[in-house]
Amino acid sequence: MRLQKYLAERGFGSRRACEEMIAQGRVRLNGQIVTEMGRQVDENDLVELDGKRVSAAREALRYLLMNKPQGVVTTLSDDKGRPTVRGLISDVRERVFPVGRLDWDTEGLLLLTNDGALANKLMHPSFEIEKSYFARAKGELGEIALAKLRLGVKLDDGHMTSPAKIEKLPEDAAFQGQINLRVLVHEGHNRLVRRMLLAVGAQVTFLRREGLGNLRLGHLRPGQWRNLTESELGYLQGLFPND
């Protein structure tokens, strides 16, 4: 088994994240630092990460769905001392990690797992799954602007977005002058929804991811999490029928 897969299957991150750990010189194999990819390893080898032995035994697989709050970064540690999602799952024994990311100022649905194989598939650039957002924005968002969003807009880096589904929702009396939208997108560009709306002259004031494919945030309040149901896990695994 390749070293990066070995680490991923023991809950240290997606395969890509484990490759980064290896490239950074954080991994030792039988006492020697390994920085090249593809080294073969089995359960009889001594693998160490950051000086600590990696157990040959695999953890029980765990799959969580969280409502990530605003002001929390989607990492397990932060060199700036900001709150992380790890602090919200301190009672979870397994080494779960985030699948993808949400910006610190965005709340909503976030998956966490120690299933490195599944996480790697879900985060692969070629994999596109519909993501549903509730967005509140200020600015002019008439029918022309909404039509542009539905067709695709050019972002500030020149990227042309794929067509999006946009639904205008009733206004909230507590936020007069702001527009509520439901936005459905497939691609995973950085800060995509915020930059899409900025491209048509609107500024997002609040953003929440409410759906990921068939998964829904439901009634989870910010900071709460739950285990995936068997049907939800089956749905995710069924997205890769040939693997």
C-alpha cells in the first residue's frame, strides 16, 4: 500500500493532505524521513508522523455532518489562534477531518470523517455535486442581474462560472433593503457565491450552505453536529459506483 493511502486510511486526512505531509518531511518510514510519493508500506513497517508512531490498526470509520458557525476556520489547527472545527468535536474520539472547506465567515453544512478514501473522492477537482446556499445580499439584484447569474458570470480572476440556479426568496423585515436568495451551484471555486454576486454588483452580508447533494442541514444549530444516517452514507458511497 502507498504511504499516503496508509496515512489516509488511519484518519490523518485526505490522500492529498497526506501527500502534503510527506512532502513537508513530517513522515518517517522505519526511522528515515520520506519526502517522495508512492513508497510502499505495510502493517509491519514503523510509520511516524511528527515524531509520533502511527498505529497500524485502523480506526472505526466515522462520518459527521456539522453546522459550522461563522468565525470558525475549517481546519484542525490554526497558527493564528482562531477557533477551529476541532474545538466543536472535542468529544469525538476518532481523528476526523473536514471534507472540503467553508470560509470562516460562512456557516452551514460541513462533512467530517476519517474515511480518507471517500474524502479524497469527494474533494477531487473532477467531482461536482450540487451545493445549496442561502444568501442575503445588499445591492441591486434585478431580473437582469439574476439572469446573468443563471447563465454564468466572469469572476475577478477571469474564471467564467457555470450556470447556476437562482431563486429569489421573500425579504426579511429585520433586514430591510437586503435581498434573500437560494443559490445552487456545482463547481467548487474559492468563495464562489460571494464572488458571483459581487460580479453583478451585490455584496453578500450572510451566507449559509444548506445542502450538499441529497444531504441537508435540517434543524442543526450553528456549532451542532450529528452522525450521518445509514441512508446518507449509502448515498455518498453510491456516488462512486465503479470504485
